Amino acid sequence: MNRLRLVLLAVGGTGLAALLVAACLGLPGFGGRSHPYGARAVHASLTRHTANTIASVNFDQRAYDTLGEMSILFAAVLGCVVLLRQARDEHRAQPQPAEVARPVRRYALIVLPVALVTGLYVVAHGQLSPGGGFQGGVVAATALHLLYLGADYRALERVRPLAVFETSDALAVSTYLVLGAAGVLAGTSFLANTLLPYGTFNTLSSGGTVPLLNAAVGMEVASAVVVLLANFLDQAVEIEEEHGS
Amino acid sequence: MSDAVIVVALLLTAASATAAVAQRDPARQALVLSVLGSVLAVLFTVLQAPDVGLSQLAVGAALTPLLIMLSVRKVRRRGRTHDAAAKDGAR
Amino acid sequence: MMHVLPYLVAAYIFLTGCYGLATSRNLIHAIGCLAVCQSSTYVLLLAVGYQDGATAPVFSDLRPGSRPVVDPVVQALTLTDIVVGATVTALLLALVLQIAKRHGTVDPDELRELRG
Amino acid sequence: MHHLLPLLVAVPLLGAALLVAVGHRLPRIAAEITGFVVSGATAALALVLLLNSSPPMVEWVGGWLPVGGESVGIVVVGDGPALGMAALVSLLTLAALAYSWRYFEEPPRGHRGAFTALMLAFQGAMCGFAIAGDLFNAFVFFELMSVTAYALTGYRIDDAKAVQGALTFGVVNSLGAYAMLLGIGLLYARTGELSMAKIGRGLDAAAGHGGPDALVLASFVLVLTGLLVKAAAVPFHFWLPDAHAVAPTPVCMLLSGVMVELGVYGVWRVYGTVFAGPGGIPAADLTRALVTLGTLTAATAAVMCWYQRHIKRLLAYSTVAHTGLFLVGIGVLTPEGDDGVALYIIGHAGVKAALFACAGVLLDRYGSVDEHTLHGRARELRTTAVLFAVGALGLAGLPPFGVALGKAVTEEAVGGPLTAVYVAASAITAGAVLRVTARVFLGLGPRPQDADSDLETSGAGEEPETAGLLSRIPDTMTTVPALLLAAAFAVGVGPGFGDLVARSVNEAGSGGAHASVHWTLPGVLLGLASTALAVALGGLAVTRPHWTTAPDWARPLRRLQSGHVGDYVAWLLMGATVLGALALPGVLGG
């Protein structure tokens, strides 16, 4: 390996390590009691009837961050679609139906609906219990891909019309943005959670716009992960290069 | 008691991170990363962050390793078909 | 020791990931190392927000005010961070796949196109 | 009015989302018009807000107004520099979209609006970063900006260099972003706040009379590492030539014109709001760090720029050199320095984008951006030749271009021997561009010999970005650079424009001090001097070709640019250490 790189790595790494260790010694002790922002966030969450404080921070107090996060996911998925598109010198090969062992197939087909429902449940209860649009969306999208194990690739492609998922990904982002802009139209702030009643604490409809934004994120994440996995699967299974190019 | 659990989870995290870096074969690294994701999920739960633990489990232990595996498969498959093509050409 | 251990672990993970990234011979492995680097940020953020004896900030089965809760803000930040990490990993892997196609290798030592 | 601030982000993102949602049903022209309209609307919004930015606006997103000085929401700032950057970003995006009108061969199958959508998302991300007043929010938009930029850089997947450059860009920038996030974590641990202003006050309160400690230093180093990676300061700069040389031309215009400058802007914003107080990093240390790194950056990049034959890479190095100059300018921490850099950035954006646009014409006409093989071939492109030459003179700082005004004001602010750095760096980079003009467009001088092929990237045999080689240059590809150059010119001659910029910059920072900005005799003379020097250098290079073959002492420097991502990561760690060492004295002294 390159000598210079090792020297740089040794010197730079040691220097940064020394700096970080010195900084760690200056940090407030682990488990300390002073969390001013955290305490304010808990208070704000309770005044808006959102039982899961993290959902309140994500979809109400710092909903603008979540907008950025969503857009990152959206842009990255769009980027992956563009980067993994079929190039001029590639063609699609129909994959052979793979033999899957029977127990695996049965297991996958049983787990699939369970996982799908779990995902949706986790999305729906985001403002009440741990979980939410993001976690549930990933679970639901990954669950769909159990079909790859349970049946075969072509079955998966049938239940997974990619264009629909791409559209729903984009529509979910638009929904989030429109909900945010509704605040501006109503004369208050962008993403203001003051338009809907806050509802009864600890019920599914509590928290004003929190459940709506949460649902938009859930839809976006689920569609985005489906599209992402589909593109990688396509590469791994279907797209082939022309030989001799 | 809870301190001891946290310490164990932290040390496991550090160990699996080291293993993930030290494992130079990407397919095996994906498995180690999956372990790292699970250990982190446990650590987060111990640190009273079940929300984060759940998403780390979904993303770090499942999604990311899956993407890496698929990439490895693509790169390997590519290598194989190209080797085969090269052999055909040589014949 | 206990009061700095989590922070030190975070710093260690970051530096280990950097070491792996710099010495990697396989770009897919390098992306894995980048994911390791990022996990250090999760550990740091959550360690910062932890409070001894506190519970998760979810009040569905907890009477507000009955027990201290850990800092929810860092948890929200970490959630965002995890999404960011996964998407960046996916995008970079997509680029690695294209490199494998166009260069016929994923070994950074063999990529000699851009120099000087 | 202030409620409209987040729309700078929301409008382009909504446009991007809608384009993806319905893009595959639209004809291509409709998708491009949509992109144009959305981007233009955002630009108009940014300009309207900019005109109303005195006194500076503040908006709490979600209506979480502070109660007793404390808020749980995210703050965005609408002051002159923030909205000025947002307006610059939007106008340049508009120009890039106009330039790429019916540009790419064919949109990816089934994703007709994808390129436009990515450009809009990029615009939204840059606007979001510009107006961020919350450190974590700044990180989020920083990442969004990076992610879209990686995808756009690697857009031409058929090109081996493009995907390699994009990956290098992605790995180095992501690592920088994670370092920045670690820094944000440390700051949150110390102060328990995320809004930049609150963190700054928290640091001061925590320090008491003691001054900064290791934790402040570490967070400063980590946050600045992220921003300086984006700003491509030495030794964090290696990714930039690799990425800018390969990105599609419209994307290059944005990357070089504004994205890199947003890194500099971020350094200015974060230092001024977070670390400038008594609990932060002392002014002397910041000046030492930024002036040292900035000078090194300008010197290294000027040398590297001079010995390039790949025209886009040459322009990329000139961007690096100019970022070095910007860093020196904000590093001296005077109101005049800030004003000068602001004007410099505006002028540079126009000039550099125009130069990249002209390089794109070469690429699409001849399938090459190699100075050697194109020697004399572009004689027929008269308009482009004039634009390229004017751009080069603008880059050198010929009065009355905006670049010259900004440079003159900055030079006066830094004073002393640093002035020489400004004159030399701008003259060398502009000289290289003039040399290219003379050789490629006029065919002057002998055709240079190829040498050192293992140490350089040639730029010959590239794929054009349009559908096949262009036989005729579309009007958009000459109008856009012409307009950009005219804008850069107007910045310098527009009566009162300089003062307007200075007032809005000083209102936001610089502790309320107000500096007046106008042409001065020394400034004009220095501008003329660097232009004359650039012309002389260009002329010498053309008549004596051995001047452009790299001498032995430059070889190690060129070897550092190895194209190996592992090397760049090692340099990033080294850079963080150097930054820490440069800022260390104040912490020890405190």
C-alpha cells in the first residue's frame, strides 16, 4: 500500500483521535440531567396531545427537518433510478424461475401478510407508540420482497408495478409539501400545526396534522424502499451487458 | 444493573464495528454489518430509544445489508459472465 | 469511566470506519465502512440525550410527569440521520455498480482514470 | 412576508415531486417548461424577499415562536447574505436549465423529467442551506444538496470517468458531513440547543470567563471539516476536480458557480453565529486557520490549474484557487472583507458558469475538452471564442467586472503581502484560460507536446452530452453564457449595487459596522495589473510551449491528485488535524 497514505492516516488519525478524546473528557457526564431542549420538547408535545414525543418532534416541532429528510430519500431514490437505468449497451434477460425450497416458500408466504400488516400498524400508531411512518414503511416495503423468496421474481414484478410506486413516492412528498404550504395559505407559518383540532390525547386521531404527515412519510418510505430494492434487484437479476462491449 | 447492560452493549457495538471494518470480503461484511445493526438496535433500546432501535433494526440490520448483498451479487455475476465471454473469445 | 465510555466508543467507531475506508481494496467494502462511520453519529447523539433512570419519552402508557424521560430531540435527530445514511449508502452503491460495469473492477487501486 | 421564507425550499421541491409524479406522461418540452417556470418562480420569490430583507427577517417554521426566548422549532433566517445566496442559486439554476434546453440525448426511459427534477431538488436544497438558521437543519439540507449533486454528477452512466468522479465526490463529502454531524452532537451536548444563535450564546455562558476548551475546539474542527470539504479547501479539495471535470456541463455551472461557494458561506455563517463569541474560537485563531488554508489552497490550485490540459478540469482548479481567495477574505474578519467576498462570489458565479458553458460547447461540438488535440480546431466558433476570452478577462479581474470590484475590495481588506496572493492566483488561473482561448479558438502557437501521460487526465475522446456531435451550436448555448457575463459585468458597473450588497452583508454580520464599497484607484490598478499579468502569462505559454509542461518540482504535487478515494480520506483526516493545530493556540492560551 501507498506509504504516504499510511503516514497521513497515522498522523491525521492520531491527531483527530487526540482531539476527540480531549473533547469527550470535556463533555457533560453520560446520563446527566440537563436537557433543556428535550424538556421543552416534551412539554410542547403534551400541549399538542401527542403521546409519542418523538413523533411530535419529527412531525410537528421539527417537521421542517423531516421535510428535508423526506426529500433526501426522494432525491436519492430518483438518483438511483437514474443511475441504475438501462444503459445503451445493456439488455434485459428474463431470469430463470429459481427453485426455492418448500419450507422457505411456505415460511415466506405466511410471514408476508403478517409483516405487511405489522408495517401498516406501526405506521398508523406513530403518534402514540414507538414507530411511525418511517419504520413501518420500511417494514412494509421489505415485507413485499419476501415474495421474491416465496414465489419468484416474476410474481414479485406483477404485484409491484414500479411506475405506480414511483408516482406514489412523488405524490407523498407533494402531499407533505402541500400540507405544509396550507399553513402559509392560512396566514400562519409553513408546516404550522394549528389548522386541525388536536383531538383526545392517546387516540389515533390526536395531534392535529401529525397523523397526516406521519401517513405521508409512511407512504413515501414504503414506495421509495420498494423502488430502491426493485432497482437493485433488477441489476442483480435482470440487466445484462452486451458481451464484447 | 442498567449501567452494566449499557456497557456490554457499547462494547459489543465497538467490537462488531471493528469486525465490520476488518472483514474485507464484502459479502461477509454485509452479514457483519447486519450484526452491527442489530447490536446497535439493542443499544438504542437500552438507551430508552425504542423508536430509533426499531428503525435501526429495519434499516441497519435488514435494508443496508440487503442492498450490499445485491450489489455484491451483481458485481460477481458480472465478473462471471465476462470471464465466460473472455473464454469463448479465446477458444 | 462510565461517564465518558459511550462518547469514547463513538469516537472509536468513527476512526475505525475512516481507517477501513482509507485502506479498503473493494469499493463495496468501502461503502460498508462509510456506514460504520455513520453509526458513530447515532451512538454519540443518543448518548448525549441519555439520562440515568429515565424512561422512553412515550406517554401512551406513562402518566406525564411521573418519571423523568430521556431527551426526545436527539432521538428525532438520529431517526433523520438513519434515513440519510441508508439513502446515501444506496446511492453510492448504485455508483459502485456502474463503476464495476465501466471499469471492470471495484478495486480503487485499479481505477486510474482521473489523475494529476 | 417572513412566512414565505420556507417556500424557497418548498416550491422547487414540489416542482420536482410533481415532475416525477406526472413526468412520464408529459412530452419532454412540457417537463422542461415546468422546470423552467418553477425555478423562475423561486428566483422571483427569492428576489422579492431579498428586497424586503432589511431589517433581516426571521421565521420560526411551524409557528413555534419563542416563548421567553426559548423555542422548540426550527428557525430560518432571511437576511441579506442568506437571501442573496438563495437568489444567486435560483438565478444560476435558471441559467443552467436554459442552457440544457433540449440538451441531453434522451431522458432515461420512463423518467422524462428526471434530470429537471433533480436540478430543482438541488436548487431547493441549496436555498434551504442558505437560509438555515438551525445547525441540524443546515446539516439536513447540506446532505440533500450532496445527494442530488452525486446523482447529477454521475448522470452520464455510460462515461467511466463520470461514475468514478461521482463516487469520489460522494464518499469524501459524506464523510465530511458525518464529521460535521459529530460536531453538532458535541455542541448539543455542551449547550443543549440546535439553533445557531442559541448555541453561540450557550457556549459563551458555559465558558464564563474561562474561554474555549477542547470540546469547543473539537466541535469547531468537526463542523468546519464538513464545510471546508464542500468549499474544497486544501487538503480537503481533491474530490472537486475529479467531480467537476466529469459532471454534465449544466451541473458544473451550478457546482462551481454556487455549491462550492455555499461551503464558504457556511463557514462565514457558522463562525459568525456560533463560534465568534468569547466562549468560541478567538478571532486570531480563526484568521490564522483560514488565511493559512486559504493561501495554501490558492497556491496549490493555481499551480495545478496551470499545468492542466483537460479544459473542464482546468476550470475546476481555478474554482478551487478562487475559493482559497474567498476563505482568506472572510478569514480576516473585517466588514470590508465580507463585502468584498460577497461581491467576488456573485461576479465569480457569473464568469465561471459562463466559462463552463463555453467548455460544454467544445465538448458537444468536438467530443473533446482536451487543449492539445483541440489545438486550432475551434476557429469556426467565433462567438464562443469571444465569450471564452471575455470570461477569462473577467476571471482575471479586469475592471469593471463584478469580480474585479469584489477582488479590489477584498484586497484592500486583507492588505499587505496577501494582496500578492490575490493578484498571482487570479492572474495564473486566468492566464491558463487565456492560453486555452489562444490555442483552441485561435490556433496560435505550436501544438504542444504530450508528456507525463501517467500523471494527467487528457480530456480527449469524451462523449458529447447532446445527441451526437453538434453540427450547429444552438442559440441557448451561446445566449446563456453571454447573459451570465453581462450579469457579472453589471455587478461591477451597476451604480450603487456594491453598496447595496455591502449594506445587506453588514446588517447581517460584522457587528453592525458598515463599510462603503466603491471603486478605488489602487483597486483598479491592481485589477489591471492582474489582467496584464494574465495576458502576459497566456502569451508566454502560447509562444513557449515548454512553459506548460510540468517541471520536476510540480510532479509531487500532481501525484497527490491520485484519483484514489483512500488517499482523499486520509487527507481529510490530516486536514482535520491541521485545522485543529492551527486553532489550538487560542484554546491553550484561554
